[in-house]
Amino acid sequence: MKDHRSVGIKAASLYASYEFYFGKRGGQASTLANQETKPMPRSISFRAFSNALRILRALDSYEVSFLTDDQWEKFRTNPYDFFMITTDYNAGLIWEAIQRRQPEELKQNV
């Protein structure tokens, strides 16, 4: 196994990069390693879109009973790809199924 000398990296640069990411050794942590990460604010439209994608993945066969057995297998295997390549009519029916599950506060924001 190669060490830092065989690939031309100085040990000091390895230590510096370690301290940058993980904090200083000996109990003194760097300010970067200890910064709190604040969650990114999510807009209502982002939440609605994200929830719609989750619902699409979780739809059951009775909710898309208009699909043939072959179509259902393709949908179950990869619902995102199926939604993109199916007919507009089927996509519209799938969208209605998604909207039935969508919470009221998110329905109008997708």
C-alpha cells in the first residue's frame, strides 16, 4: 500500500487538510468542524413537489388500476421512468392519484 511519500504528498499538507475537515488534534477543534449546519429553508412548492415524488413511488396497484398488468410491472419497477414515457392520458390519471394523497395545504402548489 502506498503512503503519502510515494505519491509526493507532504505530511504537513495531509495534517492541514485533516485539521480543516475534522478539527485540530488535542481537543481544540477548528471553527469549521464545529459550525452548526442550519437546514435549508424549504418553500411550499418544493415540499409539494418532493411529496409528489414520494407519493408516486408509493402508489398501490388499486390506485392505478387502469394500468394493464404489463404496464403495472413497468410502473412498479421504475415509477419515475414510467410516468415520463407513458401516454398523457395515463400520466393524467396517475397525477390524479397523487393529488388524492397530497395533503390539502400542498395540493395547489405543485
